[in-house]
Amino acid sequence: SKHPVTKLEDMQGLKIRVIQSPIYLETFSALGANPVPMAFPEVYTGLEQHTIDGQENPFTVIEGNKFYEVQKYLSVTGHIFNPQSLIISQKTWNRLNDDEKAMIRAAAAEAQTFQREVTAAGMDKAKVTLAGAMTVNEITPAEKDRFRERVQPVIDKFAKSLDGELVKTMY
């Protein structure tokens, strides 16, 4: 962002690029920011021209798109976990026999472990690179609790229309 975010109040009024999603829009509004839905290819120029003050992306995306060239600060909030999903239609799943289902479940579990390891290694490497190009700070656990408290009404709202237990697990 245009300044470090070390506490909840630092979010106030920041124009943060988000994806066009009600959950993202309401979450960042609840934090006091001004969420700006923007297509990803416009983010670099948006930062460069100050149309937006900041963006939220994984370290690997920030590094790969050279956002460090137009963004001085990187505040690590840990505000989202973005798991990768294996999706199969119910119709297709129902056509599989028990052995096929077991093989898919086993392969998915193996892929999950591999994906998490590869992602963690890539994120660690990118964070080191970014620390050489930007000022990086981490939000304290106590401050993260304040962030969570502020967005709890958004979580509660969307938990009603989604799988509530899954939403609670994610947040």
C-alpha cells in the first residue's frame, strides 16, 4: 500500500484493489478501506497512477508482476487462505465405482500435500525477494484479532448463505 499497515486504523480510506466479489467488497469495507474492483491486468497501472493505493495478492503474484516497482510497502496480514479445489460433478462421481473413488481421494490427498509444500516454498522465496525491494512488515497476532473481530459480521452474513461450518473453518 502507500503506507505500512500495522494496525486496523491504517486501513482507513485506503483504496485497495479487490476482485469483483461481494465477500471481498464487504470485507474490505468493514476494515475501513475503500475497495476498488479492478481487473487484474489493470493493477500495475492502477498502482503506478495512484488510482489505487494498494492491492492484496500472494507474494508470488506480487513478485511475478513486479508490483514492487510501483508499491513501496508490503504489509503481511494473513487475511485470506486460498485453497485449491478439486471439483467433480455429482453425476460423474456417482458413475465411478468405489475403487475409482478411492483412487481419486488418495490422489487428491497426495496432491494437497505437494501443493502446500510447493506453495510454501514459493512464497518463502518470493518474500525474501520482495524484502529486498519493498519495506515489509507483519501484523501482530493481537492486531490480526482486531481485524477478525471487525469482519465477523461479514463472515456471519455469508455463512448463512454458504456452508456455515466451512466458512467458520476458513476464518
